[in-house]
Amino acid sequence: MTVAEQTAYKSPLHKMTQTTSTCLWNDSASLHELKYSIEHGAVGATCNPVIVLGVIKKELKTWKERINALAKEHPTATEDQIAWQLVREVSIQAANVLEPVFREHKGKNGRLSIQTDPRLFRDSQAIVEQAVEFSKLAVNMIVKIPATAAGILAIEEATYRGVSINATVSFTLPQAVAVAEAVERGLKRRQVEGLEIASMGPVCTIMVGRLDDWLKVLVEKNNIAIDPGYLEWAGVSVFKKTYRLFHERGYRTRLLSAAFRNHMHWSEFIGGDVVISPPYSWQLRFNASDIEVRPRIQEPVREEIEFELSKKFADFRCASTAHGLSVEEFDSFAPTRRTLRQFISACHELDSVVRDVLIPDPDVA
């Protein structure tokens, strides 16, 4: 950036938020990290069990006191119940910080994404019930629902009930289309009944880096020879194709880029009416970079990259075509299974953190 630009904008991310329609959300509910992100233009934040686990571990001294207090307040509560109360409280704190932004943006931004329990991914009714409960924790909550077969049903019903949703565990064009169609059905049901929709702000996450990760696993597993640089473009390709399709069809759901593995997961989406949600560490890296901030969302991925990825990876073909996966196949798609396993493991690990506070190991000095 020039000296003049450096004076006008605090950072590349700040410049993006001030000169384009692309929004920045913080992929963390840590108050320290969120405040930094807001200073650089962020207007939202996302959360999940992995993120909450990280916050609790980093700030264990503070949260240890809260865990003991919750145990006293609820003497029969299980470690899992206490752990999910921590999820609520971490999310509420971050939501309170974002509430002024929410008021300013009339509901489109300023939201905190709280995730439903990933262990419910097969039970649409349970997901809806938790989504409705979570949506009432703060005026600016947006609730994450997985783009599984049951999750798609839950997204429509939760939207109908007035919950702004953020679809997660989503990596593909067909998942994003199913999410957007479910949101449209829910919104139309509300409109027919004269219910308010103007303040709702549905979002569909595409975890771009996790698709890249899976193709890299397949390279090693199946001894596939390909330019390694091409593997960094799979998620970008899916996101751009999805963005074009959403624009053509006029869906009222915004796309969100998550699971960052390289700067293209930010820079290639600049200029779109989308959200980028990098973790704090990636924001520091982007803000220290000399990457030019200019619109790239409409620039297609090079044809030879698309051709090679399509030729050598059936899973890329499934991910990048509108009918590549049926809703019934969402749960068995490898990135879905890998991500659900990680999120569920984080729930169990968060339980163990609570357990170690409530029942300290006598063998540990």
C-alpha cells in the first residue's frame, strides 16, 4: 500500500471492509481477538466447539472460577451440561460486544454465530429446538446448523421460526444450494403468514480449506500426480461457482468463507457481497502482507486448474457441480465426516476440561 493508503486504512482487511461490499467476521469468540478484529473492520464473529475449547484453555484461570461457580449453582449438572453453559456464556459475551454493530447494520451484520451441538447432526427436531433456544440468548445471535440431511430440514424450520441461520459443515456447491433453497422455503412460509423477515441475516459457510485438505489426503492415499499448487484452488473454485449461482438465482443467503489455508481464501473473494471469516492468526498475517486489495470474486479459476482437478478427483466433481451430491449423500461426503468427528471430539475434550476442574486428578501434582 502507498503511504496515503496506509494513513487512510489501518490494514489490508480494513481497506477491504471500507472500499468493497465484502465483510469481515472474526473466527473466534475470544474478546481480545474480537476487539482487534473490530478495530480492523470486522462486523461479526463465528464460534464452534473447537473455538470455545481454545478460548477456555487460553483463559482457564478465569473460566475455572466460573466452572466451579456453575457447579455450585447446579449441583446435579453433568460435565456436559456445564460445558454447554460455557459455550452459551462465551457466545453471549462476544454477542454483547457486537450488538452496536448489529443495531447499525439492522441485522445483516453484527451477529455472533453459536453452533448447535454437532452430535445432533442426524436429528432435525433436536437441532431446531436447540437453534430456537440459542437464538434467544442475545438479540444478535445467528445459529450454526450443519448442512447434513437432517440439518437441511432443520434449516427450513428454524428459518420459519425466525432464527437467522449460518449453515456449517458445508464444503460443496450442492450443499450450499440445498441450504439456500431451505432458507427460501422458510422465509416464504414466514411471508405468507405476515411474519417479519427484514431483520434476518441468513448465511451459508463454505469451509474452503477443508475441501483442499481432503484432496491432499487423496493425493497421498491414491498416489495421484498433480501440480501441488492446483490443490490450493479447489475450495476457491467451489466458492466462486456458488457465488455466481447464488447471484443468478437471487438467493437471500450470503456466502461465508471459512477454514483458511492460504491467502486466496480471502483475496480471491474480495469484491463479493460475502463474508470472510479468518481466525485471528490469519488476520495478523493478512494485515502484515502486501497483498493488493482489489476485487477478484468475478475472476474465474484458470481452466487448466479446473480441468486437472475435475479429471483426477471425483470428489471435486461432486463438490463443484450443482447436482454432484444428493441431500442423502451429504452425511457420507468425506469432508463432512472428518469435520463432524473433529467438532464432536472438541465437545468431548471440553467436557474433560470441565471434569478436570470438578474432579482434579489426584495423581497430578
